[in-house]
Amino acid sequence: MVDITVFGEVTIDVLDQRYCRPGGIAYSALAGRCVGASTAVGGYVGSEATSWMRFIFSSREVDHRYLLAKDRPTTTFYINGSDEVEAPAVCRQDSGFPLNGVWPDNFETRALLAYACPSETLHEVISRCPGALICYDLQYDMGPQEELEAVLKRCNVVFVSRSQAVEYFGIPKVSDLARYILQLGPSVVVIKCGLSGSLVFSKDGEVHVPRFCADWQQSVGAGDVYNAVFIAKLLEGSDLTTAGESAAAATAAYCEGHGDTLLKSWDLQAELQRDRFFLHPDSRTGRHIYLAAPFFDWSERTLVQRTKALLEHHGYRVYSPFDEDGILYSHDVMRESSVFGREKKAIEEALAVVSLLDGNDPGTMWEIGFAVGCDVPVISLWTADYYSLNLMPRMSTTVVNSYQQLVLELLEVTRQCQNP
């Protein structure tokens, strides 16, 4: 009997046009092996990639007897932006999921980890794993809600990304979201919140699991790694706190590499010594972020919109003068006075100001100075190293030169406001 059987589809992930690797259920199956669990895969892979995938699974002693080759190309994801900072841009070439059964009756496994596939297939697979801990990962293609709820009623552990679940169920607070899913039948709901950490909910309450800090290179597959390690620790008898922290620490180790970390064993005790960080996602639904930046030409507006999307991706409300009022072309004194007062108030009430300094814009500089005078934290993104940054913004704001640094600094500001 194997410890964890992962069911779904093995895909190909092409990351940032640089390299490709096995994706989909391969991440969980290999991660389970990294922490000493025996694993198996079941489901489908495209015919042209079958030999490659089976070679990799064989090298890591992953049982792949029930991984079938479909008579179609492998589903392939072309992913740009493979870190945890911006929402990645994904082009998916989907070859479909066959509906014929792949399981023998009474398949012996201690845990089943299922990923997105047709609901009738999921019901068939669950029925053929009697006595197993049934785990399910809610992902991008959840299907009709009534079909999804029928599957959830048969699950013990459910994993979900906060951003995807909020969009799908329309429930913004994670505590309310977890209660909704729990009442459908699962005994444990894990909500993964990216750089903020994760939360584990059960009938006994909620566990806050920190993010373990890493010099990450990419994060595609990180959620799948988390799932497998969490389940492996539950099977060892660990409590929810230990399972969550072990999963988070393993994810940090994984994100520091480019997938090669899945080909060796992990020392989780060493990984658990990393610095840690937790920020409750509901703490970001209150005060807004004021986005100070020039927006007078196409390139400036593109950067403003990209930065706004970045902040919203991490759960923040954003006040953008460009979206609120646009460009004032005429000297309408009444309107100018109204906009001026509204934007002053928006700065005063902001959790923080994020300023984009590359444009060397006088309006942005004024907004920074006003925020500093109001004791509102200012984080400035500056990448124009072809000229020296002026002393005043350099000394009065936190200056960063990448989106990654911007997000980390903003999360720290938020945590300090949450826990003064």
C-alpha cells in the first residue's frame, strides 16, 4: 500500500520561455518522495511525453502503473512571471481529459490527493479508494458549483488558493470562506495565501501557518508541493500546526530552486529553522494603498496599471488617482479643488503610499512629502539608476528597485500596523 496517490493529469510547464519540466500532479508525487512518503500517480499524460514522465517517476520510485498515455498531445502551460510576486500570465494549450476509468477496484492507498478533472471521474476514483484520506485541491477550473459541492461532500481535506476561492465563491473573508467549505463536509480546509502564509481550519478552530522566507527563484508548483507534504505529515500522525509548518518550510526550499529540488530528499528540520512571516489576509481589506505616480503618457499609465494589479493580487485595495480622476486637461478651478481635497484625504487615510519614482514627476514628489508629513509610510519603487535619486525621497521613504522588494516591504508595513 502506498502512502499518497495523486490523481489528475501530468502536464508540461514551460517557464518564462527558458525551460520546461513535468507539471500538474508530478509536483505533488515527487514532493511526497522528497519527505519520505511512498507515492503513486494515476491519470493521464500526453502520448509524446509518456516516456519522459515515466523515466522521471521511475528514477524517484514513484508508482506510475496507472498513468495512462492519452492519444492526444500533452496539456502544456506557457507561463511568464513564474515567481510569487505578480499574477503569472498563462497560455494553456489543453488537450482534454479522457473520461474512461483508470483505476482498479479497491485501490490500496492511505491518502488520495485529487486535482481538477471531470466530476464523474473524481467520483469514480474516490469510490475505488475505500478507507483512504480523501484530499482535493480546488484549482482554476472548478466547474459548476453544484458539481463541485457534491465532490467536496466526499472529501476529508480540501486545499484552496485564497485568490481563486474568493473569486469563485464570492466570499472575501477567509474565515467565512473556510466555514462555508467546512459545512459542505470536509473536516479540514487549508487556505494558501502566498507570501502572507496559510491558514488551516477545522471544527476546532484555525491555525496560522507562517511563510518561511526564501530566496525564491520561482513558485509554479509550490501549492502542489505544500499539499503533498501536509498530507505526508498527517499520515505520520502530526497535528495540523506541525503539518502546516512542515509544508510551508518544504515550499520555501522548493521555491529556491528551479525544480531540481524535487529530485532529492529534504531535511525538513533544517528548513524549519528559516525566518518566518505571517500576515492574516483579512487584515488587508480595510485601509487602502495610495498609488502615487505620473500617468501622462502610455508607458507611465502601463506601469501604473501593472502596479495596481500587483497590489490587488496581494489582497490590497488601491486608491489610484488615475483611475479615480484621470488627467485634468482644463483649468476648472472647482474640479481641481475637489480633486485636490479628495486626494489629500486619500493620502491621510492610507495604510501606506506606494510611489513610482522613475518618472521624476513633481506631483509624485509632492504626494510623497505630504504623506511623510502625515506619518504615512512611503515605499518608493525606483529603477532608473542612470541618474542619482534626490536626497529627500531617498532619506524619507523606503526605496526598493524591484516588485519583489516592494511586495515584501509592503507586507512588513501591514504586519507592523496589524501588530504595533
